[in-house]
Amino acid sequence: MSTEESGLVKIALVSCGSEYAGVQPEFEAAASKVNAKFVYPEIDIASIDTIGRDFGLEVASGDLRLMMARAKAVVEGTTSVDGVFITTCFRCAEGAIVRNEVRRYIHKHSKIPVISYSFTESTSAATLLTRLEALTTIARHRHLLAREVQTGLTAGIDSGSTTTKAVVMRDNKIIGKGWVPTTKVLESAEEAYSLALKEAGVSREEVQALGTTGYGRFLVGNHLKAQLIQEEITVNSKGAVYLANKQKGPATVIDIGGMDNKAISVEDGIPGMFTMGGICAGASGRFFEMISKRLGIDITELGALAVKGIHENVSMNSYCIVFGTQSLVNSLAKGATPEDVAAAACYSVVEQIYEQQLQEVDVKEPLILVGGSSLIAGVPKALGQLLKIDVLVPENSHMIGAVGAALLASGFVEE
């Protein structure tokens, strides 16, 4: 999380047998990179035969019953852990059901941070790194994540996959912003930061603490000697509830970024359950860029166009970014209006997030939509229609990473 060394975090591995699937070395490698260790909760063997009654879920697989028994051991404190990693094979439908029930069970009966994941034969340590980094951050630094007010003069830089954002904050107010495309990571960070400093009317030397997040956080953070270098799950969720003024109680954050998306369940400003990714970039800002280009408009015009359209008038044959775009192009060739195509694109993205990710978290209001795609008006409209709840898009919703980094970095300012 920071440039300082942190203590070992014990993570309960609650799985159906990942250690026999050939991916365990990747799990261990990812854990070692964040100074964490997987442990296996101790159980009473006899409980495996009756564990289904506790969950109201009878399953045939002995491995899945073992998984549920381990979850119960975590909740009862038989094995003391700092976090829980729940994982099953992505091909197993019964495993997916048990994974979700186990996740809800632990979340309901404890305050231990939880992440769930479905692994494949090609799962790599790099794929897991951000997830485990977030899990260990929550376990180690709840006191920092509980920070609700920015103090002093601090800055945050979000080095994203497609855009780089920077903010300067003073005494709980944003006084400078910068937002540029990500080309060369360091050059884009320097440009965004300089724009924010110029608007704020302050020099770099005056900034008391700097935080970095996003894909390029380590490169940018080390280059600028940042006090805080932190993954985007915790930073973005913190920035979202801060900007929405919803730091108390439950909230759900959906962050649609340039290349991926995240769904995060938050309680009192601290992430509890989260998931990231999706089937492909068809559920990201990149899909909107491709559709805008095909419609011959700037992406900033897509939202207004989508609000006027009816998504039901256009059929989508695939969530894939390539075949999905092809479906919409074919619709245009058959006479569909640009408005309907834009609306269908927005609905396709939120439908994929709903089907692939919102099943992995408990959706509680307020639902806060953030990330660059939240600025496309058709997206919150489609999400609200799909979930039948109000969707909150706070001011500066695309700057959540930079704001969250500046907010948390103020914890390093000496009073």
C-alpha cells in the first residue's frame, strides 16, 4: 500500500481444491508479492456431513462441502485470519452457487474482508495481484481507509489504462484538476499533475503528500516519490463514497473504466466484497470508443444520443467487444437509428456487468456509478432501468481514483 514494509497477512483459502488444479503456485506467488500467506482453516471432519444444513444448501461434491466447513470455521474463529479468498473452477456451476453462498455467509457473520474468484487453468499471479493487494490493504490499513476528511495540501494521480487524472486538494476541497490521455505513462502523469498544480496555483514543493493509483501507480509513484502507492479497488471506492457524500452505511460502487470494470460493496467507506474484470473489454469504455467512432461522433456525444434511443429496437448477439460491435454495425445496415444503437451499446455494457459481476456482490443502495463511462448519460439510465433503482453519479465521477489517492495521502501529513 505504501512505500513502507507491512506485516504478514493471513488469508484463508476457502476453495474446492485449487491446490489440485495446477494453479496453486500462481496463488502462492501472488500472495508473496503482497506479503501475505494462504492458510487452510481447521475443521471438524464430522461437520462435513451436516454442513449443508447450516447453509441450507445440499451439494453432492465432498470438496464443496469441505469448502463450506472451512467458511464456517473462519466465522467461528477456529482459525484466525485477516482476510478470505474464496475460489472455485469457472467451469463448475455447482461451485459458482456454493462460492456465492459462502461469500454471503462470511460477509454476513463477520467483518473479515472477502474476495471471490473463479479460476481457470491459465490463471496467473499477475491476474490475481490487484485483487490480493486490495484484500491485504483492507486487512492492514482499515484505520487509513476510515479517513473521511482530506486535510492539508495533498495531491493524487490516477494512472489509468486510457486516461491519466490528477487532483490537488486543500482542506477537503478540490482546488486543481488535470485529465489527459494515457500515452507514455510518466509523461502523461507529469502533464496531468502539472495541469492540476497550475489550476490550484501551487508548486510541487508545497504539496505535503502525494498518492498514486491505477495501472501505472508503481512507475509514477516511484518516479514522483509518492507517500502512498495503492491499488484502485480501495482508492476508487473511497473516492466514490467521498464524492457522493455517502461515507456512512452501505453503498455499492460500480466503476466502469477504460479497459475493465469493478463492482464493490462498501460499508462505512471500507470495501467488503469486490470483483473486477468481465468477459472482455466489451464491458468497458473501450467499447464505447469503438461504437462512437462507427457512429461518426465524439465519445462525449454518445450519452446524449443514447438517452434518445430505445435499446430494445436493436439486438445484440454477443458481449464480445468485436462481435458486439459487429452486431451494432449490422443493425445500422438494416436501418436502425444511431440513437437506438447508442442506447443498445449502453445497455449491453451494464447488462454484462449485471450478469457477470453484480452476482458476486450484495447490491445495496445507494448505487454509485463512477469512472469515465459514468459521464455517458445513457449508461446510468440503462443501469437504473435494469436494476430498477436510482443511480447516483457524483460530480467529478471520473476523478475518483485521483481524489481517493489525495484523500488517503492526507493520512501521511504530519499534524
